[in-house]
Amino acid sequence: MILVLPKFIYARCCTHLKWSVTTYCFLGAMGSTWLVSAEPELKSGVSASSTSELPEVMRLPDRLDGPMDRTFFWIPSFDRVKSRLDKDFAALSNAERESITNEQVVAKQEIDELIASATRPWSSRESIEIYRRIVRLAFLGSRDSSYVKSIVSSIPYSFVDKSFLTVQSRATNPHPIMRWPAQAYARVESPHFEVSTQGSVALASNIAILAEQTYAVWQQAFVPAWCEPHSLESAVLDGQALQSASNRLEGNRLKIALFKNRDQYLRGLRDIQPNIGISTGFYHPDSRTVFCYWDETVSAQVLRHEITHQLFSEAGVWDPLVVEQMLGNFWVIEGIALYMESMQIDPAIRCDRVTLGGWDAPRLQPARYRRLHDEYWIPLEEFKKASSQTFQQGDAIRQHYSQAAGLTHFWMDHSIDSRVSLVDFICGVYRQEPVSKNLLYTDDTDQLRAQYDTFLLSAAKHSRRLPPRPATRDIVLSRCEIDSDLVLSWPAKQGQKFDWLDLAFTKVDDRMWTEASSGRWDTRRLNLEGTGVSNDSIAAIASINRLEELDLSTCKVSGDGLEPLRGHRSLRKLWLTGTDVTDELVDLLVSITRLEEVDLTGTQFTDGGRKELARRIPKLRRK
């Protein structure tokens, strides 16, 4: 998050409430502050290379043409606590070694084909795709490959060695920013980061690993941000040295200050950030430092968001105070950091696969909800011109951030060409270069909006071949072409818990509940508005002990059918708009002791029934 503040307290801040569903953003402007939910209420009101001869299973999941959904990258496999290879190659089974060898062969062939089809000078698209595959080859262990040797200077090989981290349990010098005394804090160094802490060294090591993982993926996804134009091409084809576009990323470790706990975080930073109490982390460009403490539920996303800002700022030699004068394009600075929060790691032998984006990306769910459910849209002419202050002020803060996240996912995930266009655009913004083409400048804004809507709706198609990942907490598929057969086809993950499940205005029906295993749809927020769900599903829904919000608007439910909800211990909000319930439901609603809000619009509730409900639950919000 960019804070428009006086230079003394200028910071980039991404703030989250302690529980995992609702994410908050701290926004400030010259002394004013807001606490804003980034997640909507349920009712807010408002030329390809030919590769067909190679085994499909070994191919990269995305292609150089057509919709992609998720994008894949690679990092070395290592234990989350210790910095080491998952297994030494010699210790692998014959089958594992054969699998890795086959992957190396395929990766090499893909690079050969890409280079053969590329025209000189290489475009950003070709540079990104070739570099990504060479990195994969390197992390698979092919260090003797000429391709790998050509970019060796950009790959921190200590990243895959036991010497990845250097730990100084008692730092010999005082901390230059926090002024922690020498010997009173620890310092963990990785190839690109320096993590200082007065807390757990093990946790600081994990933070360094998370930061390096983020850096490795950022480096593959945004080659033009850090590599001199055509330098990769010269290195790979002509044997020249790879040139970095930023001296600030060469040989300078980026700083992270990790506090022992929230109390220490608040005490240590209140002098430079008066509103630190509503934050869990922020990036301070003047000191090139990310400040944070660890909260298991949100901190990984916070750190990836802030490190993204940090990396682009360092790579672009970007003056952070320029944000105050930015007259447009501010949306993409926050949009790309929100996109990087989607990073998920799929463990494998030796070389882990990392995904970015995807239909189930966390920040895409509120964007899909606001556009498809609420039909909310900020006109492009207004949106693209929003300055930092305009973007962060007023009643549309949440909508600005959701639309920025959604549009960023649209350009990053739709196709290779759209992704490269966005990457080039971002680099121009961060380098303060004249932008020759604004992605939001178009003669046909209706067409772009229609393409965006189609992208959001494509979640149904992608979810058929790419079911929700185990770490997915929110799924919003409102108005998408899905039914019970589709959602039941998703693999059931033992113990998977959702925070938000929104299937409003889809074709799901009672079979989603009656044919599912017990506890399959464990969630806190459930929206079934306008679906085929009826009384037959209520018993299964009522068995969700964590359920806090339930929308059954226009569903075929009645008072008798809702009886399984009697005495529910967690339900706080209930929407029954347009259903057949009557005054007889009063006793059942009274029995739900935590109920705070109920919507009875368009039901057969009489004025007398509403008055009785108000008398028995005086604090209940009613519609």
C-alpha cells in the first residue's frame, strides 16, 4: 500500500486484521486515516512454437497462445525450516532420478524451440519465456548446460546449497534503523535479503526463505524490470555478460526488520509511524526496509505484497515521493502487488513449482464479486486517471482496489501477450518513463469491459481442469456457469476449510449438499442466492459449525425447512429475501443467540411479525 505522507513518515503499508478472512488496508493522507475492508460484504448493494511431439505431461502447463489462467514458475526444493536440498540426487530412487532427467531433457528442448522461433532482437515476451525455462533447467540441476552458464550471474546458486543462509545470532553492530544494541539482535543473510530480529532466529530464517522465493518468482515474471534490454539475448546467444538494469539490486541486500511480536512492533515504530497500531507490516522506501512481525494467518501475503513494492522500487530506481505527484496509472502499482499475493508453492522433488494468479487467486474473488454480483464498474476514464490521493480517498476505496486487482489478474492471466504488455507497462511506470500506451486507453471501453467480464466468468471453465488448490480459502463464482456436478468433481481435501463460498446465481442445487461427504463445504460465509437449493439442503448447511453468514435469498426454503438452523451457535447474518417464510419463523430466529442481522424483504412477514421480532431481539438489524 502506498501512503501519501510527509517524507518523514512516508511508508508503503499493507494492513490486515488478525483473522484470515477480512483483509484491511491502512490508508493515510496528510494526517487523515481510514480503516477499510478490502473484502465486500455479501450484500454491498451496489506465434506459438510447435511442441506436440513431446510428452504432454512434461510440458509447461501454459502455452504461448490462448487463455492461461495460472502461470507457473520454479524454485529449488528445500525444507521450510532448514535451508537445504530436499534430497541429494544420489539419494533419490531410480524412478525419481529418471523423472528429473526426463524433465531436464524436456526443458532443454523447449528452450531450443523457443530460441529457434525467436527473431532478433528478442522481444520482452521471448525474453521472459526463455529466461523462465532456463531458470527451471538450472533448478533441476543442469548446471553444466550452456544456457544455464549464460545466466549464472543472475541465479544465486547458494539458494540451492546449504550455505544459502548466514546466521549471526548476535549481531556485532547496532541496528542502523531500529538502534538495537550490538549483541542484542540476530541477523540472517540470504543472497538478496538481510533479516534482523530480536526474536526467533528460526522464524527469521523462514522469512529470508520466503523473501528469496518471492524474489526468484519476481525475477522470472518480470525480466524487463531488472535486465538490460537485449542483454539476455546477448548472454545466451553471444556469450556476453548478463547486465542488470539496476545497480541497486546488485550486491545490496534488501532489509527486513522482524519484530518479536506485535507489542514490540508497535513500540518500536510508533515514533516514525503514528498510526502503526492498525498495521501488521509496511515498506519504508527511504531506508529500503520492510518492517513486520509474524501473524500466521496473513503475514505471508503481507510480506509478498510489500517485497513486490520493494523489488520494483529498487529495480526502477524509483523515487517513492513521486507517488504524491502521480496523475495516473497508480492503480497498477497496487494491482501488481495484490497479484503477487496469489503466489502458492506446490512441493516436488528438487524443483518446486510455483503458481501465480489463477481463477481461485485470493484477491480475484472480491473483484469477481463486485463486478459480477454487484455489477459495479468504475468508468475507465476515471479509473486510469486516478492519482494516489484520489485512489485512496472517498467511498470507493474498496472498489478501486478490487478493480485494480481484477484488471491486473486479467492482463497477467489472460495470455502471454497480455501479460507482457502489462509487464512493459509496469516497468515504464516505475522508471518514470513516458508511457507510450496506457493499457486503459481504448476507443472502445465497452469492449474492454466485456473482455474483462468474460475473463471473470471463465473461472467455471478453468475450474474444470484446475480445481481449487488446497490453500484456497475463498471461492467466488457468482453468475458463473457451474452446477453441482462441477463442484462435486473437485477433489475433496481432508480438513480443508473455506472462509467464503459464493455460488450465487449459479445452477447448483441440493445435490451439492445431499451427495457431498460430511464437512465437505466447511465455511464461514455462504452465499446461495438465486440457486436451486431448497429445504432438502438445510440440515447439511446447518451442520457447519463455523457458519457465520448465510444467504438463501430467493431459494425455495420455508419456515419448516429452516428448522435445522434452530439454536445455531455461530450464525450472525441471515438473508431470506424473497423466500416463503412467515411470522412463524420468529421463535427460530430468537433461538439463534448470536444473530445480528436478518433480511426479510419480499417475504410473507407481516408488520406484526416484524414488531414481535424487534421486541424479542432489540439489537437485531432488520430489513
